[in-house]
Amino acid sequence: MFASFKDKIGEAVLPGDVFTLELPSPENKAKAEKLICGPGLRRDGDNVSVCKCGVLRHKPPNVFWIDSQQKRYVPVKGEAVIGIVTAKSGDIFKVDVGGSELASLSYLAFEGATKRNRPNVQVGDLVFGQFLIANKDMEPELVCIDSCGRANGMGVFGEGGLLFRVSLGLVRRLLVPQSELLAELSALFPCELVVGLNGRVWVKAASTQHTLILANLLQSAENMTAKQRQQLFRKVADGAL
Amino acid sequence: MDLEGAAKLSKNVLRMKFMQRSLDPEAKKQLEEDEKKVISEEHWFLDLPELTAHENVIVMERSFVSCEDLMFGRISFKGFNPEVEKLMAATNKSENTDDDEMSKMDTDITDEDMAMRYANLVGSIKKKFAKKREHASFEDEAPSLEKQAKRTFQKPSD
């Protein structure tokens, strides 16, 4: 059923490419398998067409998506991002998440916040939160608690660290399970990272120098082969920088 | 006053409950049809092509998180932020070591412990269900209690 997809796994695809689904005929009792289309694929009637250029990826049994390079973030429900509080207005904060529109963040959407007990959030603060509403027709809404009302690592953060932007592809490379990049970073020195899926990364280490090294490493890792990167990391570990 | 104007009542007045009796069946039908029309016009519907046919076959997923199994974005190395490391350990454990936890749960109470516990339980449960007279036989097994327990009635002296 997914034959047209399976031929192209790992190959580059372009917007406009069309995959056809060979649906089993209604007389055939075999039940049609579900197809999960990830980012970069869209349904077009009975076909699936490509709407981003990149490499077609597959996760068994039936998930397909396009691995693409881009810098523009489009909010998606449930994704955890780093936002910058830009305005306070009444009972909501306006948060810049790098999307086309500012996201709103209710002051009640923090752990332990009540109407009487407001969270201490100032304009300019960094917040790590997830999207509750992310819809192309509506203003995105951010929350800093999970469904149980716990913070679980979300909320206001960022004293003494450094925030910078990388591409969305690098962020995903950092967060995939058993990430090589992350394993190499963990061998260097004590440090902390907050990685938002909107391409913002915040780093902090024991000294300003180390923080800067970390930031430069991550930014240069964007366009390096694995070998080059390993060389550079070894140099840093030896104390060359 | 104009008599003709008075005879013609407005539709809204005719629809009221106390006016229903005086209406003739034809006018009643007319009113009901008008009402139906108004309701159906008020309802919105989308003029869409047949997208619903294969809705159950193709599922759209807009996030990379579920496709690539991305981790949560808070990371700390070498004990820089113990709180975050605890969080990382908790989220990673729940993801990849479900089997390990199951085996750990098994070893919590060993088979020997379980057997000992049940062996003791047999005696105490038996005692619980025994009748009063049978209790004595159980107490025989505890000789230290026996001597105290055997008391006879003592006649009071006058």
C-alpha cells in the first residue's frame, strides 16, 4: 500500500511531488492501513503531495515525513518553545516565540499561580512553555504547566545564560534520542541547555567564557560534517580555546 | 380606526400559544412551513468536496516531536543543574526502561518471603474461624498462657 513511499525513503523530494496511495478495493476484505503524514506532506484528495523540499523519512510502521532545513518557526500544538515576554496586558502576557504572531500566555498558566498569587514575570524574561493552541487561524496560546498543573521544567528561566538562534534542523538534531551532538557536548564541561523547538537555544556554564564557547560550538556545528565536529570538540576538550 | 388593519394580525402574534386555537388548519400549516424554512436557513454548512472519504486512512501530524521521538528541551550535564538532571532521568526512564521496572517490581518481595508469610497466615486465619470451644485446643499449644488461664470459681467467705 505504501509502495510509492517506500521507494523514495532517504531521497530528496521537492514540493509538488505526488505519492499515490494504492487503496485496497472495497470488495477486498483487507482493512486499509492508516498512513500518518508528518510535516512536509499534505493530503490532496486521494493522493499525498509534498509541500517542503527535503529528505523523505520513515518510521515503522506507517509514519512518513520530510526532513527539511528551515529557519522560520510555525507554531504546532504541544511543542515546547522558548519565548520572550514582550508585553504585559491585564491578565495575559504577550510572548514572542518567533512565529508570525505573538503568543498569549495567561498569568494563571504557571505552577502554583492563583488569582491572588500572581507569578513574578517581567517584560524581557524568558519562558519555556508549550503550545496549548496553535492554529493557522487563531492566536497561539502558550502554557507553562502540563495537564496535571505541574511545571515539569517549564516556566520562567534564564539568569546569567546566553540565548541565541540556530536553524530548526539543528534543534532537532540536538533532541533526537541518542543524539551524537549531545553526547559530544556532555563530555566537555558542566553546563545547562534549554532547547526550544522554535530554534532558540539558551546555554549556561560555570563561567562566561565557557558559556561563550558552548554557544559558538553549537552555532558552528550547524554546517559541519561529523568528522570536523569531532575534531573541533576534541580541541575544546583539550583546552585549546 | 381602520377595521381591515385590525383584522390582519402579524405573524408573530399568530404564532403565540393562545392564538393557536383560533387558527384554521391551512394557516397553521403555512406557519409551520415558514418556521422550518427559517431554521434551515439559519444553519450553516460547509460546501466542501469529498475530503471525508479517506479521512480514516490518512492521518495528518504537524509536529516533528512524535515523528522523531524528540526529547524534552531541558538538558544539564555533569551536575550543573541537579533539578534538571533529575527531570531528565525521570523522562528518559519512563521512555525506555519499562521492562526493567517490571523485573524490579518482581524482586521486591522474594518467593521465600511470600512462602513464610503464607505459612504464618494459615495458623492465624484458622484460629479466627474456629469456635470458642476449639480456641482452647489452640491455646494448649501455648503452655505459658495455660497456667494463668485455668481459674476456677472461688466461693466468697461470709
